[in-house]
Amino acid sequence: MIRADLIAPIGVLIGRQANERHDAVAFIDKTRQVTYGALADRTARLAAHLQTIGVQPGQSVALFLPHGVNWVEACFAILRADAVVVPISTDSTDNEIAYRLADASCVAVIANADQAARFSGPMILVGSNFETIANTPSDQTPRDPTNIEQPSFIVYTSGTTGQAKGVLLSLRGMLWVTAACWAPIAGLNHHDYILNPLPLYHSYALNLSVVSVLATGAKEYILERFSTSDTLRLLETEQFTVLPGVPTMFRFLLDSAKSNDKTSLSSVRLCLSAGAVLAGSLNQDFENWFGIKLLDGYGITETSTMVTLNWPIGTRIPGSCGLPVPGLSVRIVDLNDRDVDLGQEGELIVRGPNVMLGYHRKPAETAVALKDGWYRTGDLARHDANGYLTITGRLKEIIIRGGQNISPVEVEDIVASHPAVADCAVVGIAHEFLGEVPVAFVVIQRGATVEIAALMEYCRPLMSGYKLPQAIHIVSEIPRTGSGKAMRFKLKQII
């Protein structure tokens, strides 16, 4: 059942595919493609260059590139140099970039040449020296570490404190999801051709669309950004077999297909959804319209993505995120850590080989999240007699907008930094397509005035676009508990 042969060091995986599928295309984007043989050669040279410029084993290297073949090559090169990959979204603000670079102690950056001014120190630049390095034989060989238990990735995710947390993930943990979930359950294999619209810096795509494609020897086309029209166009012109996404993407694809009376996704055999809860109605409508399986799963960064997944065969419960991935232990507990009865709601906690090593440089938060090997997800769930899990809510206050995590506290801090704002609270409200969107409630300083449009413009350059409040409401006060915590549920009642 579990494909243990897929759990191997990065150099072994790349060498295996280069030997077995040397001339087979591995990754494609709108500008170029790379075969498995070329991938082995190019990542070896890039890794050797990182070593030459002083990157030491265990040090962090930031990856700041648009999604595409260059991104994948840079990621594998960092790993082959025995360094830690720190993916950063190219949509990040300067403050967000600076925090991640400092927190992860990055010693080098791989970025586009037109972004070089945003960084300092050693760099490999696409559009400058990237191609020269990748195509020039080196006297050095990559370190190709054999220890897959050590940190390989620092993936930043929003925290309840408002400060992004760097989640330490091992290659073994990531590949366990490949070996126990994507390969045996979804059937991912070297015959598959994946169309990836997901952002590669997210753990979901990093696992499925980068690491797992390599491990299984599949082929993948990478979209730089999701576009409904581009996705549907590519599906009509290429022989794709697997389409991963988040619920928002599948909603847009379904609505567009219905409006144009398109009832086929061509050769696609399977669609996979994670990142946010997939509504049972959307799941059923999508499958009925296109006639193919849309498998919903539950995953989080701290578990190297997947915890559960629905199977393409057998029983499926509407609204359920499926069964636990083999090798994982899950419990649903009450506030006293006692297991709840079947059908009762409680907090979902997880233990297994894919659980994170901890939060980078945050021992206190790691101690809270990891207790006796169990990761406390902060998510509420219930399970039935057959083990099917359904996510019912969150103990955490993270807002999930179209699969993107948003910390209310982070947004509040930025809004409250405006000189006319006396107090602020941010809540997530339901959205038909995105799942949730952030909405801000603001108390204005006595004697001050500010237009909502002006407040929006103040926030825009200070946060990524997906974090920007959908609306701002002026209120007389923010309801708070005796300890000062915002009573967000009362604010939701105002809307």
C-alpha cells in the first residue's frame, strides 16, 4: 500500500528518474521545458554554484521566483546543496520579504534579475547568471545529502499571533505524503500529465506539484497564475490526466464551463481539492457536470499537507474530507484531551511521520502545538463509525480566503497603524466563491476623520492583495472580553 520506494534522498530521486526517463519531459511552463536528464544536470550545476559562493550545509536559501520550471530547478538545486529551501511569494511586500529573510537567516537568494534591488548578498538571478550556471559544467559535485530527516523546507504560514511562522518540514515527511497518499490513493504515476494552477510556495503544491511529481516520474505543466480561461484552454489542447486545485478554482471552472456549455475536461481522469473545505454541493455539481471524480482532502502546512483524502473508489460521504492517510494517527478530543464520542465535535489532533519538526525559532509556539508527538490542528471535526472525517469549524481564527491563510491580527496591526484609527478588529465572513474574505471593523480616533477609500489605499501597499479587507466598517467600539480579546462573533452579527 505505502510506496516506500518513493521515500529517498533528493539526489537518489533525481538520479533514478534521469536513468529511467532521461529524455522524458518532467516540467513545462509557457516559456520552456526540461527533461529528467537535463533536470539532473542543471540542478547539479546550480547546487555546485551555491556551494561555491559559500552556502553551507543546513543554511537557508530564499526562493523568490515566479511559478515555473526555473522555480522547480532552483528548489531541487537548494536541496542538492544540502541547504534549506525558503519559498517566498513574489506577491509579498518588502516588509514580508524582509521578515522571512531575517527569520530564516537566509544566506543567499534565487530571484529574477529585475527583483535584485530588493535583496542583498549572494544571488543567482534568472535573466542574468542562472542559465549560464545551469549550462556550464562545474568541477564541484552537489553534496546530495542522504539525511532526509533533517529540515529541508521552511514554509511560512500565518499564525494566530499575527506574525508568520516558519514551519520546518523534512524531505521524509513530505515524501511520506507522496508514498502514502498521492501515489497509492490518487494513483499518481509516471504516465500522468498534471496541469498545476497552484502557487508553488504553498505546502500543498510544493508537496504534490514539485516533490511528488519528481518522486513518481510524472510530467507537469505549471501555470504562473491561475486563470479560468487559460486552464480551460490548456485542458482542451493538451492530454492532461490530473488537475489539482482549491475549491475556489473548481467553482470558477464549473461556472465558466456551464456558461459556455462545456461538459468535458478532455482527458482528465481525476481532480484533487485541498487548501480549504470543499462544499458537498460544489463537489456533487462538479462531478455531475464533468463526469469525473473530484476528490476532497484535508491538509495543513504543519503536516506536510495531507491528513485525509477521499478515495476514488468505495464509499464517499458528502461534505466529508475522507479517511486518514495510511500511517497517520488522528484523534478528535475535547477541551480535556479526552476522545469524544462518534459524531461529536472536538479538536482534531494528528500524529505521524509527516508532522512538522517544529516552528523555526519559536520553541514556545512549538511546545503549544506539539504535545507528545501530537500536532494540535486547532480545527474542529467529527468522525463517523467508518472513520470518515468532516471539518466543522476552527478553534483558530485564521481566515482562509480561496486557500490562502490570513491572520486577522496581522491585518489588524496594519489597519490600526493609520493615525486616524483608534481600534480595529478583522473577521472572516462567508463568500460564495472564496470561502471567506476578511472584513475590518474600525473605531476612529476622537476628533479625527478618514474616508474608507483612503484607509483602503493606506493598507494596499502594506499587505499582500489577498489580505486586503473586502470591506471596512466604521463602528463606535470593538466588543472585547475582560482580557481584551475581540469578540469577533459579535462583529459578524453586525453585517
